[in-house]
Amino acid sequence: MTSLFHRMPVELTAVSSPDLQAVALGGTLYTPANRPDLVKDVLRQRDLGCVSMVLCLEDSIPDADVARAEENVVATLSDLAARDEDLPLLFVRVRTPEQMLSVARRSGGATGVLTGFVIPKFDNETGTGAAFIAALHTIQAELGLDGRSDGKDDGAVPGPASAGTKRLRLMPILESPAVIHLETRAAALTNVYTLLAANRQDILSVRIGATDMSSTFGLRRSRDLTIYDVNVVAGVIGDIVNVLGRPEGGFVISGPVWEHYSNTERVLRPQLRVTPFAGLQEQQLRQRIMTANLDTLIREIELDLANGLLGKTVIHPTHVALVHAMSVVSHEEYLDALAIAGNVSGGAAASPYGNKMNEMKPHQAWARRTLLRADAFGVSAANVTFVDLLEASMA
């Protein structure tokens, strides 16, 4: 595997800087919190290379199972804490601020194995967003997981957490009607940004609830279509990036969920060109991708990256490695980013590969983001293609 890389990813831990954690989430795997052996699930996915995982208490479980699922989460956190092992960045997706407080208090010190909580239908119109943040502050103070060595709150406004600091954080999901509907969207997104910016040290990244967005319009995309082919949803995603994803003062925003995982009849033509799959073994890889209908997922990940989104919500373990492979920075991108980031005085020059023009000032933000992604996922070797990385990830 190391032969595929010009530069390996840096080590990611529970106390890595939040900037690195946010970018390195990769394929964030959701699992229903009512599964019978969550501990085994978490450890299995860790061993398979999963970097981030969410134990879901919300839409993935029936209302009648919520109480039992809460007990399951509390027991799971206690078991994982007692093992003292390396874990994925672990989150719990909760329904309400009250549930978040209950799970944390019942888990006690075992809450420390979490990186944070995932918050559904986050907005600043109904007061729920502020209520979730207030609940987080209570948990941080009560359990000493607020980035302070003594766990006390002296009323001072905390600065950004640094590497080596353990602090629980939120990942809000934008999927509420106020964010989706055109007539309320601009104000709702502006209000969300104001709330998140005022509590920046508590926010790891922002997630997009494409399933709820599609549901608002009575839509569900097929496996032949990316979310960007659903125009009303693509418009919401563009506006979210516009308001919350700007280089200065913005947040890392993850790609929306890919909800398909089994083979079904194909309607549209494949979206993977034949040319990159030249050798016999590579042709066999392409056939495996086509059989599993993963070509549209690959296309959607490419469009996520092109639209400023990093990482992706996934609901099947086989998708995690594919997201990570597609997130590796190419050797060409890396040399471009180094050349641009090292020249802040401006001007333009031919790229190191001699195939494009690098403009130093306009591309500074892109270069910084690319170098951070290189830290998170590594840089491929000079002659390594995305096909090589896909082959390794699907081995």
C-alpha cells in the first residue's frame, strides 16, 4: 500500500486538531443504535479502516425502539471506554437536546470515547439549534470535556481548541424546511451561520441531509443519478456552500448520504469511462464496480469535491474505503498546491506538470484546502491513478 503514496496521511487521533479531524472524517458510516452488538460493529469497522462512525438514535430506528437503543448506546460507550483501545472518531446522532443530555449523563466518563454528537434538522429559526449548543455546554462542563483541564466554566469565551485537547463537538445536519424552501432559505442559512460562528469551537463540521431535502419535494433519486442531477436539491447544496463554506470563516461541509448498496437493474449508461481501465485486471475491477452500481457513487464523490464538499455520509461498510480512495490528493494536485501556497506575492506560472496555468493569488484558498486534505488522506505517487487506488481499496 505504501508504494501507492508519494506522501502518507498523518496520524489521526481523538486529540488531533479539529481542522484535521473535520477534513479526515472521510466516509462517515452510520449504524442504527439498536443493533444487537454495537461494540463488535465499531471494532470491526475500525479494523477495516473506518475513520468516523455514527451511532444513530434518530430516523434509522423506529420510535418504539428509542428507549432500548439509548440503553444500547450507554452500554456500548461503557464497554468501549473500559477496553481503552483506539477507536474511530465516534458520534451519537440524537433526536433532542434532552436525549443528548440523558445519554451523556447516563454514560458518565464513558462519554469521553465520543468525538461528539450529530444534530438533525439544525436551524436557528425554532430555537432548537441554540438548545443543542446549550446542552453541549452543559455536558462539557459537567464531564470536563470542554477543553479545560479542570472542566470548570469561568465565563470566559474559549478560543479555538488546539491539538492535544479533548473536547466534545457537534456536527449539525442542515435539512429543515426553513433551509430547504426557497422563500426562507437565505435568511435561515444566514442565521445558522451566525449561530455556528458564535460557537465555532463547538462545531466540527456541517453535514447535509439530502434524504430529507428530497423528501420535502416527494422525490428520491435512483442509483443511476447523483444528487446533483436532482436540481431542487442541488440548488440547496449550492446555497449551503455559498453561505457556510467560504474560505474565510467557513466550515468543512460533508457530502450528502449515498443510500444505495445492492445491485439493481441499470437504466442509464455507465458513468465510468473504459479508457483508464486498460489492463485485464483493471477491466475486471471496472466490471466489479459496474456490477455493484458503484460508478454513480464515484461520480457523485467527484462532484462533491468539485463543489467544495469533503467526506460523505455512507450507510454500507463497503463504501467507506471507496470514499477514502477518491479523497487521496493526486501527485499533480499536490505539486500545484505546494507551488501556489509557497508564492503569496501573486503572479502566474505554468504548473509543475506543464499542463495548466497556476494563478497564485486566486488559487491560495484551494491550495490550503488541498494541503490539508493531503494531511488527512495522503498524496498518491507520481504514476498512480485513481484506478490503482480503487483497486487497492476494493481488494
